[in-house]
Amino acid sequence: MRALFLVLALVACGDNTKPTPATPDDAPVVEPDAPPGALAPCLDQPTDLPRPPGTQLTCDLLPPGFSVPR
Amino acid sequence: MQRVTLAAFAAVTVFSGLAIAHPTVASGPGFANKGSQKITFGLAHGCDGADTIKIKVDIPTTVTSIRALYSDFGRPTITRDPNNANPQTNVRSIEWVKGDTELDEDFAFYEFTLRGRIADVPFTKILFTVTQTCKVPNASPTTVVWDQPPESTVGEPAPVLNVVPQRVAGWNKFVLTTAVAAEDVPLYFADAQIVWRGTEAFSPNSNTRAMIQGTTGVTELTTDLAVGDEIWVKY
């Protein structure tokens, strides 16, 4: 009985050590239908801290549906 | 020769004085097709050192549903078009007259406000003709009429209300119903983050403008906007 309880507890808890896929902090998340490497609007990342921009337009300043090959 | 030089200097001095002193719309741009908007006129100067004792603002046909606010001068009075029985559209002018005596010098700043509805005329400029009356103690009143467009080289410039479309925070798509000259783009998009037409972009922010210049495949928006152009604007 004790062994059965132990098995059930393990099944219920699952594997919490498995890493979730994550985007690198410095990479913008672009719209899923944009070609790879394209300049495209990004999805909102409300948990990101605001940072000063670089020399190129950031994806949040690109309008919806915009895509220009780099 | 010396007389000519002095005359030119005097002309420049007088012209500069008037240019600084002209009444302005101090409340910022108006929104097209929107009611209950306050439009405030700022009057920084009187006339050649004389204090202002009266001001009359003529109401253009593109501003309706007029309500006049009390000012430092006290109660407003309005004039209606006798041939128009509709109170929403028949106010032709508002006048404010100072209740007490004029100041000894011209040092006061006055504001006059009306509330009204602006017609659906985005990306246009509405001119208000203003008649200003001034007086110094123990002298006759003088009157200045401010009724000329900003680019005029004669007369006195009227206050201008820049009309922009209604918008929300974030991305807004507009299809232009009127052309916008390239030199007016900064005027109408002064508070935008960025404006796009295709792969051309404009921003009033110099840092964003530098990024526009540094981004491959993107060019600066420097030409006139035409009727039918579709633009994306982020506020």
C-alpha cells in the first residue's frame, strides 16, 4: 500500500527539472509567419525590461504585417 | 544710405515685434470629427505696449456646437448668424471685454477658451480670425485684426488649429483623404513614435530617425503624402 502511494505521488508530481524552451534575452520575438532572418514586427513581451535601442529599428517600431529581407 | 538702413532696421523691428506677439492656439492640435473639445487661445502681448481690453474670435464653419467659457475678462458674449436658426451651427463670433480698467503697461498673459466640435477634416489647418483691441490710459483704443495664413507676407497671422485624426495608443492605420505636404508631416505627427508609408518611415524623435537611417531596407519619409496613401502610425 505504501509503495502504491509512492508511485502515485511520483506520477502526480511529474518532471519539474525539464527546461522550458526560452528565447534569448537579447533576441526579439518576431511574428511566426515572418521568413527567417526577416525584419518584422515583434510580439509583445510584457515581462521584458525596457532597454535603450541600438542603431537599427527595433521590432516594436515596425508596423503590423511589415517584412523586409535584411 | 544711412536713412535707408535705419528704415530697414525699423521695419524688421516692427515685423519681429508683431511676429512674437501674435495670438496662438495654446491648447495643441484638435481632433477631427470629435465634440466637446476645448480650444484655448493664448494672448502674450497687447498692441505696441498697450494692454488688451477686448478680443473677438470669429468661428469658422468647421467648428460647431460652440460653448464659450468665462475668461479673466469675465463673461463672454456671442453673435449668431441671423439667417441660421440652428444653435449648433449659427455662432459666428465670441467676444470677451475686460470688465475693469486697462493695465498701465503691457505685461499680462491672457487665455480665452471655447468648447466645440471639429468637423471631419483631418490633416488640415483651421484659421481663426481674431480681432484684438488695446488701450493705454488716457488714449484712444487701437485694433489689430489677425486674419492671415501663416505663410502670408502681408497682414497679421491668424491663430492656427492643426487638426489630426482621432487615434488610440499603439498602432493606427489611416488612409489619407487629403494630401499632406512633406513640410507639414512633422506638424501633424509631432507626438507620434513613428509613421510608416510602405518601407518609408518618419519620426519626430531624432534617435528613432537615426535608427531609420541605419536600418537596411528602410528609407526616410521625405516626400508629400498623397490622397489614398495608407499610413501606419504608432502613438
